[in-house]
Amino acid sequence: MNNFICGGDKYVIDGPQKDTIGLPVKLSNLKEKVEVDGCTLFLKDLFHVSLVCIGKIIEKHKISTPNFQEKIIADFCEFSQTNKVDFIWYRDEFRLVSENERCAVVVMCDISNLNNFFDLINKKYDLQIECQPTHVTLYTLQPNKGIFLADSGDIEKLSKPITNLGIVLKK
């Protein structure tokens, strides 16, 4: 991940379609693989928190605003200049996420001011978009292939809580 945005080296634009604003995070001392519900899942190579899945927002909310992705990126960069959008901590909440043939283990986390950014774009574009459920994908069935969790509906439909598998994470 090195598609930095906002004139710095903190936030990236990434994802399969290069339409997700992310915050890279570093993790160490994790097992190379875990067994969950009879599946062997493998540690990802790189870790990030998806902050704003712009492509999924466009798709789910049928947004037709021209250049919406570029506008949201510009809004985010402007917002983050005066509002710290940063990793706070990992919650003791691990989830198994499944969609079609894909499977992953994520840990939920908290990010400062992200809800305020969603409030801003909701007001600016007259939308009702929920702040994303922030998480880090740790393990995947297919190498480095995570699953989008863009709102609470995705959490409810695509995931279930699991025990922490002996994983201890620190900021």
C-alpha cells in the first residue's frame, strides 16, 4: 500500500477498485494461520482500516453525483487537516466474516472522528450514510482477499462473533 492521499503518508486510497480510503496499521507477533469453523485462514501480508468505502457507498446508495469519489477524497483530506482521524484501539471483538466462497477473521477497532466525517458528508450531499464499522482484517481464506463491511447491515448479515483465538492485540 503506497497510494497515499492528502499530501502525506498517513492515508491511502486502495481496494480492488482503488475506491476505499484506508489507514494502514502495523501488527506483529500473530500466528501464520488460524483454524475457525473447520477452515484454515492465513495471515494477511499488510493491514489497514477501511475508513470510507466510497465504491460501496456509491453502489449501496445509488449515488449519481458526478465525480463523487474525487469529492469525497477531497472532503476527507480537508476534514483530516483539522480533525484527527486516527486509530484509537482494538476492541476485544473478533468476527468471522463469510461471503460466498470468501472467509476472513477481523478484529473491530475504534477510529477517532470518523463519525464526524460521515456527519459532514451526509449533510453536504444530503445523504443518510452510516459510519462504517471499523475493523482490521487479520486472516483470510484466499490470500489477502478481505470482505467489505460497509455498514451495520453487513456486520449482521456477513459476520458472527468468535472467540479471540488467543490473539492479543495492542496499539
